[in-house]
Amino acid sequence: MAERLSLRACMAAHLPAATFAVHVMRCVRTELIRFDRQAVVHIDRGDGYIHLYGEAQGAMFSIVLTNDEAEEWKAEGPYALDRYVWMELGKKDIFPPRMTPYLRAVFSIES
């Protein structure tokens, strides 16, 4: 019940998918930089896509999401896209060294 009433749930329900995806990627960028002060993380938004890329924890990464994919993830729940991005980063051996309140929300709420 609380998840449906959360600010993130409202954002997921009412923001356009691309705008919501940029917000999610900014949250991920903030955490990556928090964990690795040397991290370089960029977010580009083009016509029909959102691109998160850079280097963190000594590994290069690039995640491209189409607006349609963003819409699908958004429909899965308020933190589904965050989980997807973190799982993709994990494939590049980029892992958060500790849990933060944001990461607890991402991984503990079932959408």
C-alpha cells in the first residue's frame, strides 16, 4: 500500500517515460559518484532514447534505453527501471559497496 502512495510511484504514474527514465538514471549517477569519486557518468537523451554511460569502479559501461523500453519498465513499477539499470551495471562488475536508503528502496520493494 505504501508503495502505491510513494512519491516515486506518483512520478512513475504521471511523468512521460523518457523523463522518468532520466530521473532514474540521475539517481543511479548520484550513487555511482557517491561510491567512486573518480567515476565519470553521463546521461544523454536523444530522439527516442536515453543513454547512461561512463566509467565507475574501473569499468566502462553503456546502457541505452529506448523510450518504448522506458515505458515498459515504468509500467512494471516505481523501482523496476532502477533494478534493471543496477543489474546491467552488475554485469560490468559495478556493484554498490554498501546499501543506502535509495538502494534499499530499489531492492526491497517488490513491484
